[in-house]
Amino acid sequence: MSEKKDGSDSAARMAASDSGPDIRLLVLDIDGTVVRESNRIRESVIQAIHSAQRRGVKVAVATGRLYRSSLHAYESLGSTLPLICYEGALIREPNTGFVHRHWPLETRIASQILDYLDRPSLGDRLSVHFYIEDALHLWNLNDASVNYLEGSKVEPIVVRDLRPLLNQAPTKVIVLSYDDQAVTRLWCHLKNSYSRTQVRQTKSITVLEAFHPGANKGVAVSYLAENIMGPRPENVMAIGDDFNDVEMLEYAGIGVAMGNAPPAVKAIADWVAPTVEADGVVRAIQSWILQGIVTRQRGIAWRCADRL
């Protein structure tokens, strides 16, 4: 069952009245939110999103994926807004290619990572990925990298040395290995640097991701809403399922965590939807947007009747 988080009532954040929330912008994560493990979006989810759009709600996508890896889901959902990708580090207009904002990793941080990996004791256990203008440049295509990229449509450009690319402003840098201790030591080494780093596990591979410290989905959604579109936070509803969604759930007037999200993500949400496998996005749209619009329209009608 869906539930609100403990603590302060979400109505205080969304500034809603008895007439219901005035949602004008719906922001959706992709993986684990609208896309299931099968990498498909169910027709019921698409139809619910289109219903919200027909009622005047704009729909945006905010994802950790690369730009081009996001386009199929973006088009399937019928969004016409700028696309937020790379966990908020890039906001780009798919129709024109225009870049609204780009927060690349600082050159000195990328250089610091390469300096660390020059240590002879590390050998070829670690692999480094530079994401530059949506192209993947890769040093040391080891077994971990091959496994990590399995199923991806992104073709890596394997190079002997990444240093000549440092001045091209990588959007993010990934270091991965089967050796979790080696990756963790690098993470500790970067902890006080001017970067946002996170470590995660996937397919038995330990992955360190490094971004510009000011880049996250919350900052990107705020920029999209207030600088490009106009709505305030109370007019925004965001739905996500992972730690990289926390900032945008906190920013939005209504922050919805999926039922498959970690407990810490659910704890900061205003509402918890069913899982992605149970069409949680559909339930959230029905509860907060479609029913909310009906409630708001009734509230307006009641107020008008009172004045007659």
C-alpha cells in the first residue's frame, strides 16, 4: 500500500489547500521508476503520463543515463521539455541540441584520478571511463569493463592515455573494478576534493562515479522549473527510486519515492508509491494529478457557488 512518510505533513511543503495540489510539472526518473528490469515501459505507464499531459501537466525526464541512452524513454513518454541526464550534470534540448546547462567535472579532479591510478601497485585492476560530449573514452578494457558494458549500446573508444582528453571537460568519470578495496581507497582519496563521488555495486563490480559537486537532479530540476519554465517548487511533482533522486524529491512540492526505493530514500519522500513492477508511477499520477485536478476543479466550483 502507498503511504506518506513520517514527520511533517507533506501539505506544508506543497502549499496545497482543500482544493488540491496545483501540479504543473511532473519530473520522472527512468530506471526503476518508469522502466522495469526488462528495460521496457509498460503501456499503462505511458497512458497515465499522457493523461496528465492532456490535462496541461508538463512532463520532464531526469535520469542518470547518458544523453543518447535516455532518448528512447524520453520520446516514449512524449516529453517536449529539455532532457536532464547524467544525474543532473547536463540539461539539453533534444529537438535542437541546445545545451541549457552543463556542469562538467573539473580538469584537476580528473587529473587527480589519473595520477592515483598511475601507481604500479594497482596494475590493470582498475578501468577508467571518461564521458565527454556523450562519447565514452575508456582506458584499460579489462574484464570488469566488458562485463559492465554488456548490453549497452554505447560503443567505447579505447585509448592508451586519457590525459590528452583532460581539457575536453568530461561530464563524469567512472572508475571500476572487481577489486572493491582498490576502488574504495580511491574514493577515500577523493573525499575532500572538489567533486561529488559515489560508490555502488553492480554485477559484482565496484563502481566509483565522479561528478561536479554542484551537479545533481535537484539543482537541475530547480533550473528547469524556475529558469526555463516558471513553476515554483510547490507546482512540481518528482518521482524517483534511488539515492541520486533524493535532491529532486526534496526540492519538489510533492516528492514520491517508488516502493522499490531504499528505505533512506522512502524516508525523505512525501509519499511512497507501489513498486515499478506494480505500476507505481500510474498510482502516483492517479492519486496526485488526475484526482487532484478533479478535486481542485470542484473546489473552484464550490467557491464560485458560494459567491452567487
